[in-house]
Amino acid sequence: MSKQGNAAVMTAREKRGMTTKTLAYCAMLAALQVVLARLMGLMPNAYSRFSIEAIPTILAGILFGPLAGGLVGFTSDLVGCLFSGYGYNPIFCLPPILYGVFGGLFRRYLAEKVTVLRLAATILPAVILGSWLWQSAALAYVYYSNGPFMEGFLLNLGTRGLQFAVVAVIYIVVIRLLFRAKVFQSIGLWPPKSKQ
């Protein structure tokens, strides 16, 4: 094949959004999130759950970009709901998607240096907008649809606020430790390679 033919093949590969390798890593991260959500969670009441399940989705966003992170969040939520007794309700799928999207949006910022403050800036928007505000409203809509919505919303805000204050710190610490141990550098996934 000529040099021009090789250049055309390389350009086509670069234009693809996800390579097979990226897709395989994303599938593994989605499966890991499903397992973590089902086996590594503490649920003190019907409205709150302490879990490290969002870490694989955040990592998918950080390592592969916002599209991959959002897809991992959506896929893991869908598959996880199919395996649980709750069934699937699309109103609850926004928070897992936001974890992956925000991880991807802050990817270049983290490529400079992965610090606790930069991880907090990456994770907290998804925690606040998705898990705390949106999910609290969604739970109030589902469980208080025939009653006082605002009371249910405020109750959820209170209990879930404490829950996600703790969980956000755990997310930041675990992800920081993974980057500090150079787990992703050793397998060639970090730092992100710039497209030329």
C-alpha cells in the first residue's frame, strides 16, 4: 500500500469516535459498575444508598471522553436495573450519564495534573446536579405523585445531601489513589493522547 493509502487509513481511524479497544474498556467499566452497585452498596432506607458504583463511569469519562463516559453511565444503569427487582425507569438515568459526561468534560484539565481539587471540580457538578437535585426531584415525583411533592423533595434533599457529601469524598479519594498508583499510566490509558 502506498504512503497516501496508509495516510487515508490512519485518517479514517482517527476520525472514528471509539476504537475497539476503547469499546472493550468501556464495556468492562460498565460491567464493573453493575457489580459494584449490586454488591458493594449500603442502603439504610428506601431513598438513600452509599455505594462506590459511579467510579467506573467517572473513570470512563476521564479516560475516554464525555461520549464514552455518558454511554457507560447509561448502559450500566440500564443493565443494572434489568438485574434488580426495581425495573427500569428512564427518569432515573440522568445522574449516571452526568458522571461520565462531566468526567469527560474535565479530561483535559485533569491531564495537566490529577489533584484532589481538580477531581472535586470534575465530580461535584454531577453529584449536585444529578444525584442530589435531579434524583431527589425524581424520587419525589415517583413516590409522592399523589401527595405533597415539595415535602418529598425537601425530605430527599436532606437525606441525600448527607449521603452524597460522604460518597463524593469517597469517589475523589479512590480515584486520586488510582491515579497516584499510576494504574492507568501503566496500561497506556493515561495521559490522553492529543489528536493531530
